[in-house]
Amino acid sequence: MIKDELATLTQFYTLIIDFFVNYSFQVIGAIIILIIGLIIARWVGKLTLRVCLRHNVDVTLSNFISSTVKLLLIAMVAVICLGKFGISVAPFIAAIGAVSLSIGLALQGVFSNYGAGFTIILTRPFVVGNTIRCNDVCGVVEEIRLAYTQLSTEDGEIITIPNKHIVGEVLINSFENTLVEGAIGISYSASPDRAIELTRQQLLNHPSIVKDPAPQVGIASFGDSSVNIAYRYWVPTKQQFELQFQINGAVYQAFREAGVEIPFPQREVTLKTPRPEEEPKLF
């Protein structure tokens, strides 16, 4: 029994000696490559993070990019080290490809937002402070990030739009201002020129209304009971409703003071009296 155990130990010892004799340089080379590779991967990861932050890239995305670069370098170093031992790396590469595909499919929505964010930053269809309307959402741009864009409204609401819902959609950019439209009806007996002039004066005299482009006033349509005077003007987006209410009140007050009649809906009803021969007979 002791002889058998000694023979086994001797065989194991010989195997170890043969391994180090045949593969000692490969082992040392693999260890050196691994250590140098880890150092380079860490340095490149930190360098990538600093570059992203220097260019005002989102912090979360910056960390993600730097970590991805670091892991890719470590994976490359590991493949090289395995090759030093004569181990086939083809199965590992196939596994990495399958995992990468799964991760890409799971995060395709996130990546599409980041891709759309890059497109917005490069093409600059709008900037912070512009008023945009997209997918029935309107507001002033407060912040543009790689994953989303934030808008604010006059009511103090914050609207967050994923960037993939902006790129490729119909986008309306009115810059700092918003177009406001209004209308008021006057009697057919009133002077439309007088009503247009009164409305134009209220628009031009208001200090908060944008003068370029100039406000527009004119006859919009002819109703059953009134001639409809329409007016259009630009105001700062954050004061849209406030100024719209002020202008409507000023126009109405100006019409009343000038004696311009604002009619209410009217209908003419004709009563027909039947002729004697048309009166129904009672039996």
C-alpha cells in the first residue's frame, strides 16, 4: 500500500515538474500579460470616464461607457492568456457573442434613447430655452440629456420625453415664443375697419407681445349673427395663458367703450296662421 502511494506521489510530482518544464514560460508570460492588461484596462476606463465628463456627457452613461471599455479590454486580455495555455477560445467567443446579443435585445429601448440623444446633440433641432411641440406635448426645453429631454410648462409642470419619441417625429420649434389666436364677433351693422383698428391697438400697446413678427388682425369668417374678427400674436411661452386672458379682456373692453356691438345668436321665427279652408274639420 505504501509503495502504491509513493508511486502515485512520484507520478504526480513528475507530472508537475513536466508541466512547469514545458509550460513555465507560457505561465509566466500569461501572468505578466494578465497583470499588464488589468493595469491598462483600469487606466483606459478612467481616461474614458474623464473624457466623457469633460464633454458634459450624462454621468450614468459616462460610467456605463467607461465600464464597458474596461470589461472589453479585460476580456481581450483573458482570451490572450488562455491562448498561451493552448486552450481554444472559440467557445468563449461564441458565448460572449450570445450574451451580448441577449443584453442588446433586452436593452434595445434604452440604447435607442441614447442613440436618439446623440442625434439631437449632433443635429441640434432645438436648444435649451426653445419651445417645442411633439406628439401633442408642448413646453419649454429645460434640459437635454442622452436618454431624455425635459420640458416645463406655464403651470410649473415638468414633462420628460424619451428621446426616441422625438427623433423621427414631426417636431415644431417656435423658439422662445408661442402663437396665440383669438376671435370676437361684431354685428353686421358695425364697422369692421373700426373693430380691426381697435383690436390692433390693444395688441401693439401691450408691452409683453412680440413686435416681430407683428400681430395680425382681420376678418376671419361671416357667421349667422356676426362678422368674426380674428387676431394672432406671439407671446413668451411661459406667459401664454396669462397674456391671452389679458388681451381678450382688453379687446372686449375696448369694443364696449367704442360702442362696437357684440351680438348674441339670433333666430327669426315665423308663425303661419292657417287659412279658413285649411282649418281642420271636426266631426
